[in-house]
Amino acid sequence: MTADYEAEWRARFGEDSELPGEVPDVPWLRQVLMRRTHRRYAPRPIPEPLLRLLLGAAFSASSKSDFQQVSVIRVEDRGRRERLAALIPDMPWIGTAPVFLVFCGDARRLERLGEFRQHPNDNGGLEGFFNAAVDTALVLQTFILAAESAGLGCCPISALRNHAGTVADILELPDKVFPVAGLCVGYPAAGGFTSMRLPLAMTLHNDHYDDHDLGEGVAAYDRRRAARYAPPREQQRAAEIFGYADFYGWSEDKTRQAAAQPEGQTFPGYLRSRGFAFD
Ligand SMILES: Cc1cc2nc3c(=O)[nH]c(=O)nc-3n(C[C@H](O)[C@H](O)[C@H](O)COP(=O)(O)O)c2cc1C
């Protein structure tokens, strides 16, 4: 059976000029094209066996060298959850999600195994950190897709990293175990909408890197996105610094965010204090 994916492709990219031709009908791919983050949840518990199944699927993700450098902390204790939620009051879904997980890069385990096996290794350099961070992102995204396939909704929380030291204290993370992101999980309270992505013309490069038409491409993308949803004037970010724009598109919003609200400044110091050295 073949399918055209037109509705899903339009939802994701806002146009269908890049639609694939004849392709097999894979319902799961339709679902992935339509996927979205969910921040509001129904008051419905997630069955324990389902949660374990999803974690098993998540840990089935590929792993660099089979090193398996990921640990997930499930935060069940109300006190610890409230302390985490209080760190980021503008994201109340951290406190309200039925399940909250913290996905951690774990560069410690391999070092401990080296001690057991009497093959000591230093896993606290950039390589160890990077491998653990990448593996953790893969496990995180595999969990999200698995959960969405089971009718659940998720919201990753990288804002935890802006408070990495306090998060590590709350979760008793030892040296060389670092939070990559939290994850809110629950049955969605609303349908919501699919967020438009940049076209493949901008993100897929053939044989060599080429961004000569970035300006034109992003201007067209900004217009497509704004035609679907244009933020009202009062939602223009950091207007006290940048003023109000007549046309406020995605690229204006994201570059204002990156320039005026940089994140993660305390993260390098945190990592150094927890046993990592990148020189
Ligand atoms: C690594 C990562 C960290 C994120 N951190 C946060 C966060 O701290 N708070 C939040 O509300 N959403 C967070 N998000 C969700 C993004 O804002 C969301 O994925 C993005 O706006 C695209 O929307 P979509 O997932 O619905 O397509 C995060 C997503 C990722 C992948």
C-alpha cells in the first residue's frame, strides 16, 4: 500500500513542495510527523507496567561503543519533586505531570567498572562527557516517541541544567553523573498543534555543506509560520531591548532569545566541580 502523507507533511512543514513520492503507508510515521510536546496532563495515572515497558524501549536506543552511559532518576518523592519544580516557577508542568523523570549522562559507571575489572580509565574528559550526553539524548528521544505511540504526551526540561548543582544535590547525583534533561510524562489534557519545522532544503545538504540561500529560505519559512500563527505584539520577546518589530517571525524570536536570554552559563563550572576536565 502506498500513501502520500500530504496532511502530515503540511502540518510539519507548512507546504508540500518537498513531499516524498510513492512511499509505503506507515501509520507510525504519520504520527511522528504530527508529534508535539505536551505540557498539560489529564489527572490519569500512568499504569506502572506501561511505564516500565516504555523505559525498556527507551534503553533500547543505540549506544556509543555499547558503553551504556545513561541513568534515569524517577522522581516519586513529593518533596524532591516540589524542590525541583520550585527552581523553575514559570514551568509549572514540572510539578503537575503525573510522572517526572530526569535523564542523566553517566560517565561514572564506566570508571567504576574499570575499578572492578582492574582496568582503570579516566572518563571525565570531553569524550566521556560527550558520549554520555549523546547516549542520554538518544534514550530521552526514544522514550518520548515510545510514550507518544502509547497515547502519552511528554515535555523535556533542559531548564534543569540552569540549576545543575541544586538538581544534583536534590537527586544525590555523584561526580560524573549530570542532568541532561527532565521529562514530564502524562496523558495529554488537550490535542494541541504541530510545530512547523524548517524545510529539508535548509537542513539536508547534498554531498557538501551549502547555506548560500539561508536568508531567502528562512524568510519564506518565517512567513509560512506566521501565516499559521503570528504571536501578538505583547508576546514579542525582550521588547525593552529590541523594541517592537512590524513583522515578528520565528527567526526574530529565536535570535532575540539566544541574544537576550542565554542559558547554561553555570553549567561548565558545575561540570568542572563534578569531576569533568575538558582541557
Ligand atoms: C533537549 C530539550 C529541552 C527542552 N527543554 C524544555 C524546557 O526546559 N521547558 C519546556 O517547556 N520545553 C522544553 N523543551 C520542549 C521544546 O520547547 C519543544 O520541543 C519545541 O518548542 C518544539 O516543539 P514540539 O516538540 O512540539 O515540536 C525542550 C525540548 C528539548 C528537545
